[in-house]
Amino acid sequence: MYENQSPKPEGRRAWPEPGHPNPRSVAILRRSGMPQLTPSAPRSTNARTTAQILKALVILAASVGSAAAGTLHGFVLTGTPTATNGATWTYRDTVAGVIYDLQGILLRPTGTGKLPAVVISHGHDNNVNTYSINIARTMRAWGLVCIATNYTHAAGVPTGSPGDSTEPGASLPNILRARKCIEILDSLGYVDTTRIAAHGNSMGAFVTAAVVGTYPHLFRAASQSAGGVNDYKLAWTKSPQASGITVPYQHHHGDADTTVPIQDDYRLDSILAAQGTVHQFYVYPGYNHVMMGLDTTMLGRVHTWYITYGLLPAAGTTDAPAPPPAAYALEQNYPNPFNPSTTIAYRVPQTAHVRLRVYDALGRNVATLVDAVVPPGIHSATLDGAGLASGVYYYRIETGTFVAAKRTVLVK
């Protein structure tokens, strides 16, 4: 494990004046005239639209604390946030010429008073109903209100606006989407807007670093897994965005990751260290890209990070495991469709013998991923499709009292 934790030097200006986004990020946007902070980004938005989005950034920066609870125009909540799967929401409005058409989820813990919150960002080929809901259930158990929206790189759902699929990851449209989530939290009336965190995985990590670097004054702490900085790749967080991160930042990466090379996260680590931002960088030996997103050790460290920096009440010990789930559950695998591998997560509320098997469309058992006694917690198994043919497969979990199955697709 590699860990780097650097103190913030005395007298350092922690963030831009309230009401304004990080000027370094916005200056780069203005010079480029592009919605994506990269020299290779496609010119998918004309200069007028880019100017409108920049205007929206400044307007949004000043909006937290200005909306009364329940009065955010265009926001519609469906369901109960305290239910097992929380509530869904839509937001449709036009602000400073930018058209918003967003969908998301909202989960709230039980309890009264002002509650801390987290903005969760999903990766490529995921959406709020796959990665985000899994992380949200865990973080709600910590006591966090959890909000997530679909980004331009979402799969299997309408991606909405602003932006489109040519503007993935740390693009300006996705920064606006994540920023809008904070405005929604502010409108609810029960969120403590001085205690908001951000967490993302993979392409969602690119969004997390970008929005925290653009609006550091809106966050108490942040965390990510399988992300990094690269100024020459379309979706990645860019150096000017990372340079704006001034809040405590924890990041995690597997050294066997070939999707987002670990060197990109070392680059983020160097930027944070050079500017004195308090941070930790954990390296996980042997972990590939898909193993990081729901790893229990990683989540335990994030939990401790949020306690350490005042997002959550002091409790537990360093690297304490996350609280056990309330019930058994089998989650949708991600990515899905997949090639060559995918991660299947499942929840166990108490010690149990778990069997997790994979079947082809004819009902033949083609793989046994788990056949063991496992402790309470969120667990995951990797299905390697290298030796399987393209097609539909089903994975099934069995315990002494719980049985469930889900469908997945291997595309080669």
C-alpha cells in the first residue's frame, strides 16, 4: 500500500471567494472556447452555447443557500428517499440558456435535523441504477444523504442534457450536472450544505475531481477510485481542474488497472502534493479496473476519511469496515454488457454460506464464482468471460434463506 498524506500549509487560500468557480478552470474554458478541457476534444458546442454554459457556472456558484426547501423550479421527486432503493427524481429547466434534462436517485437515512450528503458519480457504461445505487446504499448506512445523476457517458438510459455522448467524463456539461445535484440538495431543507462530499469511480472519478476542483468551496471532503489526470485524453480530469482541489481528497487505484493506468493517478497525487492539499493515495496490489469500484477495504477507508474531516460524527477506528447491510441483495453486474470481465456485487447481512453461479441461456452451469462461507458486508466477484461465447448469461445467488438471479450479456 502506498499512502501520501500532505498537510495544507499555513496561510494557504483554501478556495476562491464564495459565489465563484475555480478561476483556473474557467480561464482554460474561456481560452479554448470548448466545453471539454482538453486539446483533443471535439468541437461539439458552438461558442455561443459554451458562453451560456460558462454563464451558468457562475450563476450556479452563487445559488447554494438561495433556494427555499422544496421550491427548486423544474425538480420533481418520485417515491420515498428513506425506502430501500430510495426515490427517483427529474430536473427539467433552462438556466442562463442551458437546457437541463436530468434524471437521478436520492437516498436519505432516517433521522432528523440537518444531515450531511454526498454526490456520487458513476463510470462509463453505468448509470444511477447500477454503480450509483450500490454505493448509495452503503453510504446512506453511514448517515449520508446520497444523490446521483446520469452523466453523458451513461449507458442503458436517456442521457439528457446538457451535453451528449461526445462529452464524457470531466467535461463542462458533466460538471454542470454534478453541480446541479448540490443545488437540489440545498432545496430539500434537511441537508447541511456545509457538509457535502463527492465520490466517483472510473469516469465518475474524472467528474468528481473536476467538479471539486471547479467548486472546492462547496465540499468538505472528496474521494475517488480508479481515476486520474491526463491532459491528452478526452474524458480524463485535466491538470487545471485538479489544481483547483483544495479540500481533503482521498484516491484509490489498482496497480493492475489497464483501463485507467495508475500513472494517471500518480499524476493527480503529484498535483495535490505540490500545492499542499491534504490527501491520501492508496495503491491496491493486483487489483484491476473493475475490482476497485465496490471494494470493501476502499469503502472502509473512505468512511474513515469522511469521519476524520468532519463530514460524519467521530466514531469507529481507522479503516473500519462499513456497517453491514440490512438485508440480502444481488446487484446488477457492471459493466453490462461486458467484455472480457465484469463485477457482480452482493450483500450479506450476516455470516452465511453463499453460492454464486453463472448459467448460459440453456441453463448450463458455466462458472461457479463463490461457494464459501462469507462474513456480513458488501462482497463482489469477477466473472471472466475470456473462455465464454458471446450471448446472454444468468447469474444466481443462493444462501440458506435467499435466492435471486439476474441477467447479463457478454459481447465480444
